[in-house]
Amino acid sequence: METLLTINFIIAAVFFVCYSYQFFYIPAALFKKEPPHKPEERHRFAVLVCARNEEKVIAQLIKSIHAQNYGMENVRIFVMADNCTDNTARAARNAGAIVYKRFDLERVGKGYALEALLEHINEDFPKGYFDGYFVFDADNVLDENYISEMNRTFCDGYQIITSYRNSKNYGDNWISAGYSLWFLRESRFLNHARALLGTSCAVSGTGFFFSREIYEKCGGWPFHLLTEDIEFTVHNIVNGEKVGFCKNAVLYDEQPTLFRQSWRQRMRWAKGYLQVFGKYGIKLIKGIFRGDFSCFDMTMAIMPAVVLTTVCAAINAASSVMTLAAGGDILPIILSLGESILNVYLTLFAVGAITTATEWKQIHTSPLKKIFYSFTFPLFMLTYIPISLSALFMKVEWKPIAHTVNISVSELKKKESA
């Protein structure tokens, strides 16, 4: 029993060493002032959307892009209808996008679809025609100022930019709320703080930008791991780039509501983190020893939590089995494990409650649901433990998630008073 307590204490200490720095991000995000913007100029952008069976939602995204106050003469929308069996291509074309189709059941995933889409654009448009590229998912909708605000941050000198990720369906249930609250926390208290402190942010799936210069330096889009967004981020960080953040560019995303979908998606993420670390781990560690804080930050984001969680769960499970086999009293182990889980719950609750309080006006659901889902947020996060364990041993493949929430930004903002 004493040995188990010691091991759990050591693991808790390692967690603290690895992640305590993120608590300093909170006051930075709340109190540090934004630097002034540099002079602004208009750029020409390509919008990239890879869609698989998204006919129900893709037109709403394209409509929100056409509603931008930036000026559509500087924006072209491109859709890759990727292995579709529905009318995604027709819906996107009718809404005003340039559409390509791709059928490849061997090279499956968003990374391959993006690569093919960019190759089509290179064939059909002169070299250097676009200054940069936006990447969205088909279920997204954009605030009308999105492109204008991202252009302003581009003019500040950032070649890669991520944006504020909000949710279309925060109030559906505890699963969609768990996702949503995590992305709000990531936007406000990770990426925003990182940008204010002068370190690199991280791209998160959708709602990001990269310049033509970055595309050319990367040699195209060679990012095909299960988490191609993290792969793209880490590749550029270890090569000296810094990802910026635009807090005023707001994107709304649809979150899963079924635990089965959530399990599958988050297991892909967990497996993808392991893949990224396997590919870039040595370069990240070298960057840490060079004094590059961004390399340390990204290493903490993709690796220790999975490993430490797995080790902790394995040790506690093994100790419980050995104690029972020896005829010992398992109650102390259960109490110790319960105390550990309670401490984790309270920590995660604090994280969720702080985010809920600061982002209250950005959460578009009823006040009662905002409060209630602060209490369920830790439960959502704790489900990462079995997911991380499964990702270590199971084969994981990219699979699409159906999206059905067809709603405009104006409709979305009315939810809070409903």
C-alpha cells in the first residue's frame, strides 16, 4: 500500500511539473494587453474544404463565407468532395464553390484530401495567385468578420494562424458541451495566452490559415498522420516557425453527441498524438535542450498525459489484482484511487468553471446548461483514460462523423435566450 501511494505521489508530481506552467497562462490571457496591429493590406485567399457526405451542412458554411465583410473578389472557395456517396458536390457547387471530386479508399483521411485539393488548385490557377489558404470543415460556420480579422493577423507577420473555436451545439448534451468547453479553453487560455507571451500556438483541426510561403517551404501538404493538424503544427515549430492566434476570428463547429462517435474520434486523436511524437519526438527534445519553449509546450501537449495516465491506471489495476490474490484488504487502495480521482475532478472542474465564467457570453445555450455542464466537464475529460489506454494497443483508422446541425450564425446566437 505504501509503495502504491509513493508511486501515485510521484506520478502526480510529474503531472504537476509537466503542466503547472499552463496555470500561468490564465492571468496572461486575462490581463496582458494586446500588441498594436501593423498596417493592413488586402490579400487574395483560397478557402479549402474537404467534405465527405456533408450535403446537409456544407451550403451553410459557404453562405457564411459569402457573407464576409472582406470582399469576395479576393476569396475563392474550393471544395474537395472526398469519397462521397451523397450530393455534397452538387450542394457545394450550387452554393458557389469550385468543386473537385476524389475517390480513393486506400489513401483515406483529411490530409490526403487536402493534398489532392491543393494540387488541383496549382494546376488550375497561376503560381502565386493566392497569398494564403484557409482550412475549414464542412460543418463550420464563420462570424462575418472572420477573414478580415485573420487578414489583420497575417499582416502582423504570422505565416500560420489559428482562430477562436466556438460551438454550434454546445447545449445538446454533456458530450458536445465537453468538447466545446475544451475548445473554448484551448482558444482563450492556451492559444491566446501563448500568442500574448510570444510563444507558438497550435493548430486545432479546423479554422486555420497558412501562407503560400509556408506551403512552399513544406513542399506541398505532406501531412497524412491521423492528426494531420498537430503534425502540421509540430513540423513547422521544429523548423523555426511560430503559429499565431486571432481571438477575434470566430468559427463555430459541430461537436459529436454520441459517446460511440466521441470514443472513435478521440481515440484517433490519442493515436495520432503518439504518431506525431514518434515522428518528431527527437526533434522536439533537441529543441527543448536548445531552449525553445514552443518545443517543450508541444511535447507536453502530445505525449506525457497519455503515457502517465496509462502508467497510473496500469499500476493501480495491477496493485488491486495482487492485493486481492494475496487475500489483502483492497479498501485502502480503493480509497486512495478515489482520492486521486476526486483531486483530478476538482482540478478539471476549476478549469471548466473558469472558462465558463470568462467565456459566458460566447457560450450559446441557456444559463442553466452553462452551469450544469461545468460539473460534467471533468467526467468528459476523465473518459480520456480508457480511450488513451485503448489507443496504445488498438489499430485506429480515420472514419467520418455525420454532421446534421444546419444553422446560421444569427440563429445560433439566439439560442442563449431560448
